[in-house]
Amino acid sequence: MQPKELAVKDAIESRLKRLEDTVQQLTDSVNQALQTITPTPPQTNTRISSRTGHPIATEKSGFKSGLYVGPSHSFSFLKEASANIDAIRQSSGHATGQNAHSELQYLSGRLTATEVEQSVANDSTTFYIPSRAIGYRLISRFLEYGELGEPFFSFPPDDVIRQVVFEPHKVRERAWIAYFNYMMLSIAENESGENDETKNFRRNVQVALNDSRIFLEPRYANVQALCFLAMHGEDYAAPNLSWMLLGHACRQAEALGLHSPAHHDVDSRQQRLCVFWLLFLIDKSCSLSFGRPAFLPTALYKNVPLPDQSFLLKFIPHERAGFGDGQGSSYGSRFGAEIITRSIQWAKLGGSVVDLLTTDGSVYRKQDIRSSLEDWYLNTNQSLTTIMHVESASANASQIREMTLGISTMKFQYLHSLVLLLGGDDSSSVLRLSCAREAISTLSSMVSNWSSVYNGVVWQLLYCPFTPFFVIFGNIIRSESAQVPTIEQDLNFLSATVNYFAAMRSQMRLLATVCSRLQHTASVFLQIAQMHVSRCALTQASEKPATSFQPPPSLSIDGCGQLPNDLMDVNYGELNVANYLEWLPADMGSTWPLFGVNRPEVASSHLGDNKTIPANMFDWFSWDAYYSGTEA
């Protein structure tokens, strides 16, 4: 080979080596910046607590059960959100899209899978028995807090309560053991966190549930315990697991004829009707969520008589000594009775919504149900608000807060129903979006824990907010302009959802890990929406004619109009981005007429200490878009 050819070859190899080193340096710097900006996700293991030894579904387990979810349900956002991610994947980057799909996969696993692991602890087959002093203290607390559920939940006879605490192996109806110990577990966990006492209560619950008679023998105690766990059992708050427990309770309620208790005395008959209608309304809520047939069909049971109003007036949980500041009231509130009556009315409408969505009913039928829902909400809100206004004069702050929680829960339930009913109807898309925004606005007043009775089912508090959340997210992604006034408002709604899960994490102590994981999921999609809006703003600004090029401001990750502090501290090493301009293709200048501006001169500005970048750094998005053939 001639010396001249060798020189050319060496020059080419040298240039390629320089190019390889430069690209690697740029890649490392960008990755380091992304790690600084993007929060580290929590552990994907969704076990509530590794120290509990309780059977909880885990994401990393080898068993995966893709359970059936109907065609129209609360969680159809999983499919819609996936399509929205794919629509912006090219502009958001491969890693960002993968991260978002990973979060959707997590949600899908939580919503459409059920797995229960058996504890292998040595003492998992024997009951914990407290000392006499501790045992009688527990009985006293059980009777105090148990009053919150009256008239739906009853107490076992006194001799059975003593056996539950001191001789559990002699109790035939193990459901009373599960009911007693889970209530004690929730109280203790809420007051002092996880400790040896809570582990003992949890063990007793597990040993009791290992008796198959709870699930196979129709007994009133079984119905009560299964309903309690399905509603407020935080350890059982995985949606499908709660739905399974509810199913067992409904089947046993049918077998016992709770809807037709003619052969019982007056009080027993009224209480059984209360339990039946409680199961009925939870059943409709779950059916609407999963798109599955109801356990208790509306057509079959809609004419079952409601409990007498005088009996429903016993439902005054916010006045009990076990609630709030521990001081009971005696003025006799009508709020609890009214909220139950209105909830049953909604459940009947909810059954109609389920039937309509699963049979693809006519437009006129949908309008009729929508009108009925609107009338129901207007009357319900006016009635509850009036009662609260009248009773506030003699109520303390905690009681007023609980009544406010009940009103907010009813409002969210109504808006959530409308969002589902209007899905797939392009003519109602504006109304559906408005309902989603209002539903998210309601979340801040719904922060609560198991001790509140006016807040509904625990798992619905955690997962149903994602339905309006992803309606708003989809609107942001599909918006043609980043300058639409409502876009910033919608970003704030997404941020409010993140804050809601943070607040719920401090309330749901048994589910702190799950709440944290859901908070991260909402945060990931908030960041994607912010980056999408920022890129749209950059593209629109670059397309406007201008005498001089002015880079538009970028929307910060925290949505507050300021760059995050940690971004200012990113270590770029020896990176000088200006040096990379020499690697641009020679024809790059031809792209600038597309934007109506002259090619900018490279100037430097400083970010951090001695880390130089070009002042027009955001032009890289435009250059990348031009050469990749995709929209920025």
C-alpha cells in the first residue's frame, strides 16, 4: 500500500475513533442527566410488607393469571393509555415509552390478576391467645369500634366473643375470629404501625381463613366477615381478591335468603335487609369496575323492600365514640340513613349502566340513563348538603369532615359513572372530559382510611381515580396545540392525582408500599404529558416566522414553571456540546428556511459550573426531527 493511501486510511480511522469516543461521551452525559431528572421508581414487588408473612400477590412471582375483564369497564384506560403512548413514542424516546408501558403492565397485573401465597411460618397453624388483661382490653375496643358498622354489622354473643379471644380453637364459626382480629389489626396498625401485636392479629386472621367452612357454609357470620374484608380489609385490597370475597358473600346471602327474611323477628329481619342492600350496592360498583355480570342481578332484586327508615337511622358512624375525638354524640343524625338510601338508588342505576355497556344499548337508552343519573345526583347532593348544614351546628370538626367525605364520595361515584357511560361516544367527549376533570378535583376531599365509613371500598379509592386520570392524559396527548389554555390546567389535574396518592400513603399504613407505587405510576405519566407539551410548544414556536430565533421556554418536570434544582446540578463531565456542531452534516444549513429563520450562530451559555452548552440547545430537537422524518 502506498504511503499516501496509508495516510488517508490512518486519517479515516482516526476520525472514526474520534467520532466513536465523542458519541459515547455524549451518551453517557445524557444518561446521567436523565437519571438525575427522573425519580427512581420504588421496588416493583407489591407485597405490602415483607415482615407481615401474610399472603399477598407479588408482581415478580412466576404465576400469572390473566383474569377476564369485560369489554366496558372502569379499567378500559389500560388499552386507551397504551395507544396514546404508542402515538407519542417516537417523539418521547424508546426508554420513556418502555417506562410508561411498564407502569401500565403493573396496573394491569394489579387489576386483572389474583394470587395468594400461603405463609410458611412455623406458628401459622396455631392461634395467638393474649393474657386476660390484654384480652379484655381488646374486647372493650372491639365493642367500641364495632358500633361504627351498626346496623349492618352485628356482634356475636358475649360468650362467643370471650371464646374468640381466649379459646379460639373452640369457636366453630371461624368467621367471628377473622372479623374480630382484622378489626383489631386495623386499629393497632393505624395507631402504632407494624409490631408484634399486629403480627399476632394477622396470624389469627390467616388461621381462621384457612378453615374452608367460611367460604363453603352459608352462615350470617361468614357473610358479615367476608363483606368486611372485601370493603375495608387493606391486606385484601387487591381488586380481584376483594371481588372474589364479595362473590362468596353474595352467594351465601342468596342461599340464606337475606332479601326475604320473613321468618325472623323484626330487628333481625331489618338487619338482614341492611346487609343485603350493602352487598347489592358494592356488587354494582364492582360489576361496573370490571365489566363482569353482577352477583345480585338488578332485574331480580330491584323490588326487594328497603330497610325501614327508623332502622337506618341507627347508622350514625360519625357520632360514635370510636370515631373522631372519641366523644359520642346523641343528637341523632339523619346523614347516615340518607347516604345509604341514596347509595342504594345509585346501585340500581349502576346496574342499568352495566347492562347498557355490556349489551351496547341504544343512544336513546344511554341518554335516558344519563338523565336519571343527573337527576339522582342533583337530588342527592342537595339533600346531603342540607342535612350537613343543619347538623353542623351541633357537630364537631371531625364529624363535619366525615360528612363532607360522604358527599365527596357520592360526587366522585356519580362522575365516575358518567365517564364510563359516555365512553366511546364522540358527541359526548367534551362532557366526558369535563366530568373527568371534576372527578380529579374531588380527590383531595376523599383522602381517608379504613376507619371512615363514608368513603366506600378501599381498593376503589386506590384504582378508580386512574379512570378520569387517563381521560385527561389522553386529551393532552391528542391536543393539536400546546397553547390551548386548558392544557396547563389538565397538567395540574394529573399532578393533583400524584398528590392524592401521596396523601393516601400516609393514611393507608398497611398499603403504604402500594400507594407509593401508584404514586410513581401517576408521576411517570405526568412527566410524559409534560414532555409532550414541551415538545409541542417548541415545534410550534419554531414554525412561527421571526426575525431572530428565540428558543421557547420549556415546561419543567415539576410543572411549576421553574427548572428542577437537581437539573442544575447535573454533572456533564468534560462535555462541551458546542464541539459536536462540527459533526453536523454539511447540508444542515438547508433546513433553516423550513423554520423561517437564519441559521443561528453557535454561542455558549453556562449551566452549572463551567459546563458549556450552546445557547440554542433546543434546536437539536428540530434537527433530529428533520433528519428522522418524525414530528418532534
